[in-house]
Amino acid sequence: MPRFLFNLHRKGAPPLPGQHGSGARPRPQWSAWLLAALPALFLAFFFYLPILEVLSRGFRQPGAGFSLAVVRGLLADPYIQRLIRFTSMQALASAGLSALIGVPLAYLLARKEFPGRRLASALTMVPFVLPTITVALGFMLMYGTNGWFTRAFRWLTGSELRILHSLWAILLAHAFYNAPVVARVVQAAWEQVDPHLEESARVLGATPWGVFRDVTLPTILPAVLSGTALAFIYCFMSFPIVLALGGARYSTLEVEIYTQVHVLWDYETGAALAAIQATLSLAFVYAMLKLQGDAGLAGLARSSLRRMRRTPVWEGKPGAGPVLTAAFMLFAAVFFLGPIAAVVWHSLRNPGGGLGLDGYARILSVQHSATVGNTPLSAVANSLRFGAFASLIAVALGGAFSYSTLRIRLLRRTWLEILALAPIAVSSVALGFGALLAFRKEPFTAIPPDWRVILIHAALGFPFVVRSVRPVLANLDRSLGEAARTLGAGPLKAFCTVELPLIAGGVFVALTLAFGISVSEMSATMMLARPSLVTMPVGVYRFLSSREFQAASAMAVLLILVTGGAFLLIEGASRWIQRARDSEPPRQNRARGGQRG
């Protein structure tokens, strides 16, 4: 913290804004609007323009201008009707299963103490640092014909259980990916429940079920609904899981758009389907924000500050409760850790049956691979490069947007936030297809191919940056920055030396999310990237498609290490800055005391 802040209350120091005295004059609104202009232009060119390109192409008939004929024809097609029904029903079932697993998990994390609880709580960030294609590979190795779970079930029961390439494979994989989302949102709400209210209800004779029904449930229900709605939206737009696990029998709107554009080269049908899908997903997100607010999105990047008294998981009378708790913990351990362990183990298994590192030698080779389309090592380099640049761009622009909009006095400021969150509501396939169309026109043709991918990744990470940084900025004491400016610091110096250290935690969370989203993104990359720009998730999918499972497993493990390592590195840097910030004022106070003495 700069020294001039510690001289604020000395005799003769200018008063803080809001205190008795003249204070600082309000800063002009034009500076906030100017700061918001750059992120607004970025979203306009690299998100809204590609989406409008898809919508205009979908709602246009060649030679006839605007027309609903193509969309009406698709909506009347029984096959497309079945696709829409199946996409919606599998998303609804997946969201329900995610809530069924996520809510008990949130209860354990919020109210119970057990070994590894902090690690388990941190792992609720899995959906944002674990690539979807890695989950798909883990489920193949866990639930395939010779998978761990399938063999264990065969040994225990003597019968076969086929999960892979069935609807259950899609639902379970979606629950694996989205139950932690529900758990994280609900955990934040559960930790806000006042324990004194629950204790008072018990003193008045309420049963445990009565306490939950009358006190706890009304408090956490909005979070349960928000988390489930988020899971529904993510499952509705799911692409890699359905593509890898569903087989030819199961297809969704996302998979059909990809098939029409990249397999059949039918851009008109692909654009019309993307327009239908984007319209539906935007309607779902708008309904969620309208009915429940953005509590779910905020909960992803928020943890409670309330100090909860957590009871040991085995505390209490013997009975059904501890048994059910133990059963759920065993199920959660197998369900969440099994697929990842299967990927790691399979990456160390050579085709001959022994242990070895042949798979890692394959992916770290500098020789060209016909499967990947380039050297496998280039996929690693591309992912790291794309993730680094995309996360920095997203954090810079998302932070500028959050900082400026909080200082704009506008009646309908909520609409600015909704427009910033819109990338969450549009699938990566639709955005990638729109960018593919838009980048064929001037002046976008001047953008290098690798930067096209980077900019689209930054647009996808933008809303998560806003939801991570904005709540921290909203709680920031603005009088500190105003005081620094009153004492002669320029706006940039005041922000960098006073406000930025105070919001460093939120910035590092945003950086982690943006990097994880970029490194794990596959859908838009498959639409945009040339063979020389293949990334690790695309490499995993191509190894899977060519049945090179050991190389796919090794690439997936490397992807887990990269994303997890980046997460730990950024988290460690955040804690180091936090400790340095907390220890700086005492040092400066001691220095001032020494000077006075």
C-alpha cells in the first residue's frame, strides 16, 4: 500500500470524500464511458458480429433476402423436431441428475468436517479446469466394454452392463461435469444460513426434517434452482461429450450443426440450425437471469465469508444417517475420481500389457503425426500460447468493463451486464461457425489464423472474468482511490497502487477461469483452427477417433497437468500477493514510527 494513504488522517490532510470538508470532485462520466468502449467494441466484433452472421444467414434465403423459409422447413422436419426434443430432454435429465448429486455434496462441504474437505471443495472448480474431452475419455475407460466399472460389475454379478454409447453415458458424464457446478453454487448459499435460526427451531421442538424444510430450504432453494438452471444450459450446449460418448444413435443440435458444416459442407442448413440453437439458449439464459438473478453465476466465483461450525462427519447417534453419508462419500469418490484415475493408469500401459511411457513419447515427438495434423508437441505449445494470450486479453477487457460500468450512473445498467454475460448463452459451435463466416470478410481477413482462435477464446472467457471481478470491485471502498487522487496520484497510479492490490484475489480467480476455458475449449477451435494450429483437446479427440487410446490418455494427462498446474500456480501467486498486501501496512507503520522517533 503506498505511503501517502497512511498520511490521510494526519493534521492538515485533505478530508476523504463524504467526510466533512470539500472532498474531491466527482470524476466526469465520460472517462468511464471511454474505458467501457474498448471491451464493448471487442464483444461487438468478436462475439455479437459472428452471432449476427449466423442469425442473418439462418434467416435468409438465397436471392430472397430475409426469410423464415429455411428455419420453418427445418422446424417442420421430423428429424429436426426429434433432435430438439432429445437435446432438451437429455439436458433436463442431466441437470436433474447433477442436482441430485450436487446438493448432497454441497451439504457435506458446507456443514461437515472430514479429511480432505478443503481439497474436495477446491475440486468443485473441476468443470473450469478439466477439459470435456478428457472426461469423455475417462468415461470410455471406466464404463467401456473392458472398463474398470464394467469389469467390476461383471465380477460381482456375473452379468453385463453396457453404459458406453448409451443415453446413460451422456447423462453420467454431464452429471460428472455439472454436479460440482451445482455443489459450488449451493455450498455458497448453505454457508450463509444463520445457524442460530436452525438452533432456535430445534429448541422449539422442530425435527431435523422440519428444520430443513422450514429454515434451510427456503434459503438455499434459489441457489439450487440457479445451479440446476446453469447445469441445464451447459448440458443443452454440450458438444464433445455427446460427440464422443453418444455414438451414431444419439445426436444433439450441437453435433448436427458440426456435421452439417464440417462433414456435409451445408452452410445454409448449419446456419439455420445454429440460429435455432442460439435463439433457444439465449431464451433459457434470459429466463434464468429474469427469474433468479445472477446468483448462480456469482456463486461460481464466490465463497462465503461466514465462519461455519462444521460437525465431524461421523458425529451423532449410530443409525441410517452415518450409513447414508458413508455410502454417498464412497459413491462420490468412485464417480469423480474413477474416470481420472483410469486415464492416468491407461496412459502408463503399453499395448503389450506392461507399464511404460510409450504414450508420452508419442505425444512429445517432434515428428509429424497424420492423426493430429501436425507434431503432437505443437498441440501442447498451441494450447499454452492460446491460453496465455486469451486469458490476459479477457482479464484486461473484462476488468475494464467491470470497473467502468460500476462508475456509470445509468438506470438500465443491468442490461450492460446481461450483454456482457451473453457469451455464456451461446454454444462454442455456433460462435465458431459464426466466426468462420465473419472472418472471411474484410477487414477480418487481415487477422492471422492463430489470433482468430485466441480472440474467440477471450470472448468465451469474458463473462467469467466479469462475474469474478465485478463483485470484488463492487465491495471495494472507493474512497481510498478518491483519496489517493486528492493527494495528487493520477487515475492510473491510484488504481494500480491502491485498488488493484485489494482486488488481486478476484483478478487471479478470473485469470484462472479464463485460462482454463481457453485451454480446454474444443468446439470453436475445431471450427476455426488449421491443422498447424491444433490444440491439446483437439489432439485428444483425433487420437480417440483413430483408436490410439494410449496416446489419447497421455495427451489427456498432460492436459490435466497443464490446467491443474496453471490453477495451482495462479492460486499460489494470489495467496502470495494477499500475504504481501496484508503485511505491508504494519511494515510501513513501523517505518513511520522509526522516523518519528
